[in-house]
Amino acid sequence: MERCPICRALLSGADTCRRCRSELAKVREVERRGQELAGAAMHRLVLGDVAEAARLLRRAHAIHATREVRMLLRIVSASFPAEHRGGEAS
């Protein structure tokens, strides 16, 4: 996270925003968890497990919807028919 989600001040890695004093530790944890899920999804794609990759990408999107996660989810959803993703429609 480069900027405070509350006041948009540049952050220096601290758990408290220097400008608005917002506590950011929980926000950083959510961001980290979203990144972990996206990484796990990419790993599942490499292994050919499209259904699990799509599930992990949907979770990552719900937690921390970055541009990269949105694009990957769109690609997986558009490139593979629902029956190859565990019968789910996205």
C-alpha cells in the first residue's frame, strides 16, 4: 500500500498514517491476504486446476480487488467454459 486509504497521504511503511493517524495494520493484513490468494490462484492455474484458480480469484477479488486480480478473473472466466470451472457460472 503506497497511500493511506483514508486521506491518500504517501505512506512510509508505518502502521499509522502520519497525516490522519489512521491505524493501518488491519488494512495491510487484508491486502497481504488478497495477494496470497491471488498467488495461490496463479499456482493452481499453472497446475491446470482452473476451477480452484477461479474460486481463489473470486475470494481475492472480494478481499482486495486489484486491477491484476480483476483482469485474471476476467480472463479465467472468459477463457474457460463453466463446466471446466466446476460447473459454476461467473
